Amino acid sequence: MKKLLAILFIFFTVTLLFSEQILFSANSMKGKSGDTSSSTRLIGNAYIKTETMEIKAEEIELSGQDYRNITATGSVSGINTESHMEFTCDSMKYDRETKIATLEGNVNLVDKDNDVKAQAQIIEYNQESDIAVLQIKINLTQKENVCSGAYAVYHKKEQVLELSGNAQIKQKEDLFRAQYITLDMDTQDIILGGNVKGTVKDSKSLSEDNSQPKTAENKKENNKTDNQESSEIEKSDLEEGESPQNQENTQSQTVTEQENQSDKSPDNSEIVKKFKLFGN
């Protein structure tokens, strides 16, 4: 067994002299070599690093010619050091030649450069084109956008998201639904197609509507104040030209009016004001 491991290590090192360097570690290692292909299994706290990818898992297998294929299973996590894409999943496959990674099972993908977070059951990421294809139970967040659907294509370089299959995008209180949706993540422009539905709340119009009752009430209060001031001026002018007896009658009448007013119900403006307050 020790002889086999020694042969595998030598073969592994020589092969990598003509390609990229691979670093790895694990609790234990098993493997076999052949004329056209070889395979190596890293078991327990497995770790592997290529020029652009770092992967951690319970178990990692390297197979194919020149160890082209990397398969990781069990609590998989990693990062693409070139595109700054971090991920976690149940299992993954990575082709070192095509630079395509396929993540499966409870996948979480984070674009650190653009603060984009995606969840799905399957995500295929092409490192060369910087495009990620998401499938099944998709949930993607970016800024104030919460996006969901059955299928999505995320273009990292162009910052464009294409959604389809019960596609939906929520922006604060606004909701957009369609068969397919395209979102420009830079400009926040949205294009919808097929059975389009949505709800949009105009915060400006709502604030204007709320301000209108207050304006009407203010007008009523101002008119009431002006009328009171005008009445007081007219009374003072009459009092100056009246006899003492007339002044006493006027004062008596004023007191009687005040007593009668105190027994009256509140004026209509106050009633309207309270009603609108409860209505709001």
C-alpha cells in the first residue's frame, strides 16, 4: 500500500509539471493509476487548491487524464479566487480544462464584487464567461431586489439577470411578475414579458394625498380666525360710540352668548378633523 501511494505521489507531481499546480491535504488518501487515467480520493477534512479554485469537503476525488476532474461531496465550500465567487453546497464537480463548476444541493453562491447572493438547488458556473445558470427554487438578492423563479441566468460581467418560470422581482413595496424578466442590476431597469402582473406604490402621490386634508383644515382655521378678528374690531368700534347703558346691555348679551356657546357641541371642523384622523 505504501509503495502504491509513493507511485501515485510521484506520478501526480510529474503530471503537474506540464500544467497548473495542485495542492491538497486530507486525513487519508486512496488512489489508483492507469495508462490513460488516474484517480485519487482525499478522505476526511479534504482540501484542494488549484490556480483559481479552493475547495473544502468531507471527501474530494481527482480523476481523468491529468486529474482533469474534481468531485467533492459532503459539506462542500470554496471560492473562485479569480472571480471572487464564494459557494457552499452538498456536492460539486469541477472541470479544470473547461473551467466549469456544477454545484448541487442547497447551493449558496455569493458574488463578493457586486454584493449578489444566490440560492438554488443547482448552479452551473462558467469561469471563462463569468456566467452562472441557476435552476430550481431560485432566490437571488441584490441591493433592494429580491428575485425568484424556476430558471435564471446571471451575467456577472454585464450585471444582468434573466429570470423565467414564475419569475418575480420585489423592490421594496413594488412587485413585478411575468413569464420572463430581465433586470439590469446597474441601472435597475426591468423588462417584463408574458402574462405581466404587478403592484406599484407611488410614495409621492401618497404623501400629497395625506397633505390635502391638512391644507383644507388649515384654510378653515384661518377663515375662522379672520372672522373672529373682524367681529372683535366691529364690536370695539360700536362700543366706543354707545352709551354706558348700551355698553352694559352689550356686555350682558356677550356673556349670555358665551354661556350658550359653552353648552353647544364642538364645531364641524373639529368633527371632520377627528374623522379623518381615524380614517387614516
